[in-house]
Amino acid sequence: MTNSTIHIDPSASVASTVRLRVADDSTLHIGPDCIIADGVEIEIAEGGIVQIGRGVCVGPNALLRGHGDIQINEHAVIDAGVVIDTREFVRTAIDAAASTAPVLRPIRIGPGARIGANAVVRAGVTIGANAVVPPCTFVEQDFSADMKIPTRPIGRHTALQAESPPRRFLFGFCRWHETARHFVTLANTLRAANIDSRLYGTPLTLSRLGCLRKEQAIAREDLSDLESVLDDWRPDVIFLWSGATQMDGRIIDAADRRGIECRFAELGWFPQSKTIHFDTEGTNARSSIRRLDLDRMDVDPRLNDWLTSRRHSLSEPPPDVKNYIFVPLQDIRDANITLGSPYASMDAFVTALAERFPNETFVVRPHPNFSDVPLTAHPKVQVRRDRSIHPWLQHADAVVGINSTALLEALVYAKPTHAVGVGLSTNLDVLFDAASVDALDIHREISIERMDRIHRLLSELVFVRQAWTKDLHYLDRLPGIYGLGDLLTSNASQGRATPTHDSALPARS
């Protein structure tokens, strides 16, 4: 008996939590550019073979039982929770219900196919090239190439029907793979809803998205042929990340002339690294959140428990500074910041604070992505890069910032929070707003009325506006995502709905 053979291409991304159980005389081959996500389990009995081709994506917590051979061809997508089992149990005695013996039959998944979340693929099944298996499907028969079937109700949710003519969503212009990876996840999930999705972006960025199929990519170095791209492909909806740059503005204008609706995406707030939100008008200073009528909104009954849990989980000992005002700085290179900031640099902002309030102690923390920001020294200003942002927020007397997610985090700790410039919640009477530092007054208390409004805003942000990025993997969860779900009903995006923009919003940079 020889040892098992495991070959994982160096370019493949295999999460540290992946569990491999490969018996003697068995073979596991993971090809180039594959992505094997957290919690995946690959189990291969003696003599079994599992071959995973180039660019295949296997979603979180999928289970591959390759006792009788599994072949997954290039650029196929196996969504979260899928079970692929090559064992078929056959009764060997009529009067012995528990007496079963497995018969092993191979499973073949064709190139570009997609297996929807939580589907089960039985032994002996072949799924053809580019076929789409809906989520939660029990697959007992072969799927022919390019086959798509309508989905059925799943528990409390009704999955999306795929009987209408294919619709088209365009994602981009993508320049950073860190954010584009969320778009490609969503695009792949939407295939099961008969929505043809393409990513529009730079060749370098698109080449770094392992789950992106070749036919999904519209690779361009710039927007020189934007008009022809939109005219030739004619998407129903365009998704833009942030929507604040000049390039985004060009796409928005071109889309508007053609009656194509635009939606905007950004990372969420709590926690920012694992959440996402969508908006019909823009993000940050151009978000529809700025126009919420908080007086008409209720507080979700889960909010108090959420606040208690979040404060407890992030609690840290106090820093070595007392009676200070905390100033979380932003990365001024971010267009979302320059859009609403009255200051050209963070140094100008800090200097204005030091001169306006010479007797206050300020603790300034540079943004992690711009930690080497040059700052002029001031007697009562401490620049601190140690510890996380949370102990500084928790123990501050007050917080002052520019259009910062940290300002929303400060509200979680019920801190008097001041915003300079235009941001997500300007004019909602939640933060203490000021057009510039010269118009700023420092508050150290929050009234009962303002705290009530803070709770209403936090309730909206946490329980309505943001979603977990992992939910983008699940077709049946998409209808519940604000700013996205309304597009996924029948004919929802036929004809552009023109949003009412606030004339006081700053122009795009």
C-alpha cells in the first residue's frame, strides 16, 4: 500500500480551516487559481480520486466525499454548504432496514457549472458545462450543459424564479480586487437567478479574481470605450463601488442617458471588514441615509442586546491618557473623504483643532492605511498609533472626526461625537455637525432626545442597511438585503427609478 498523493498548486488559495482526510492510495489534486474556503471538508477513501480544475471556487463548509471519484472542471463554482457524495447506499436485505452497503459512483461537474448553496449532489450524477443547479436542490439526475431550472420555495424564503428572459447586471469599473471580490461573489450567485452578470475593470484586477469566469470579464485599462460597452451589452443595472470618483461619475452620466439604473456598494460599519451595504443614491456623503426621517422610525428590539454585546466584546483597559478628546484620522487619498472634507489634508485638520481649542488635550490616531501621514507637532496633541481604535473611543471625553466610520463606532459607546464637513449622517441631529473647525463647539454630554435619535440611526444601520458579506454566497438571502433585494423580483429593474438627490450634496471628486 502506497501513501496518498496530495498536490495543491502554489497559486491556489486554501483556507487554514480546510480539513483534508485523504486515505492511503488516494489522490487529491487542486489546480491553479482555485479558492477553497473556510470549513470545507474533503474526504477521500482508499483508492478515491478528487480532481479540482483551474479556477474552481469551493464555498464555505462544503463537503466533498470522493470515495468513488469526483472531477470538478475549470471555473466551476461550488457554493457554501454543498454536499457532493459519491456513495450510493443500496439495501442488501429486505428485512434488515439498517443493512446497507455503499456503491461508489463517480460525479462529474463540467467547466463553468455552478452548484447553488446547500445543494446535495448524489452519486453517479454528471453536471454539464455552464449548468446552474439552484440552491437547496437534491440532484439525483444529470444536468445537461447550460441547463437552468426554476427554483422552488426554501423554508420562509421564496427563491428567485429563472423563467423570465435573462437580465444583465454590470459591476464596475473595478480597480481594486479587495472590493471587486465581493462583486464577483454576488455575480456568481446571481447566475442561479438567470441574471447574467459581468465585471468591468482593469485586466490586472480581473486577473486576480480566481472565481471570475472568462466570459464574465470585460477587461479594459480605462473608460475610453465606455459608451460602446454599455451600448453593446446593455445592462439593466450597474453596480459601482462607492460611486465617488470621477470615473464613477462618467459611468453614472452615461448610464443616466441610457435609462440604466445605478446602485452603489460600500463596506458596512459593524464590523466594517465583514459587512456590506447597498444604496440607491450613493455612499457616505451622497447616501440616502442622510435623508432618513428618524422621527418616523422605530428602534429594533434587538438593539439593546446588540449594544451590550458589542461593547463587551470590544472592551479594553483604559489607555495612559485621561480627559482627552479622541480624533480618528482618515485616509485623505480616499475620494469618499475628499468629497465631504473642508480640509485638503489631515495635518490641516489637526492644526485647526489645536489652534481653535488650545487648552484641550487631543489624542490623534492616524488611519491604518495612512499611518505615516505627516503631522505638525502641537503642545496639546498626542499622535498615537498603539492599540486598536476601541480603547481610545471607549475612554474619551468626546470624539471629533471627518466622515469617519469611527464616528459611528463612537455612537455605540454613547460618546458625544462631532463631525466636521459632510458625511453619512449630516443634518440628522445625531452627531454634532459643523461645516469647519471654526464653527465647532465641543460637547461632553448627550441629551436624551439626541440619544434617542442615535438609537434609531444605529438600529437602521445594523438591522436594515448592512448585510454580512457571507450572505452574498446565498441566493435565498439576497432578497433580504437592502438596496439589492428589490432588484431581484420579477421585472423590478425594467425602467429607471430616478432618485431625488439632495442639492446640498458636494460634487463628485
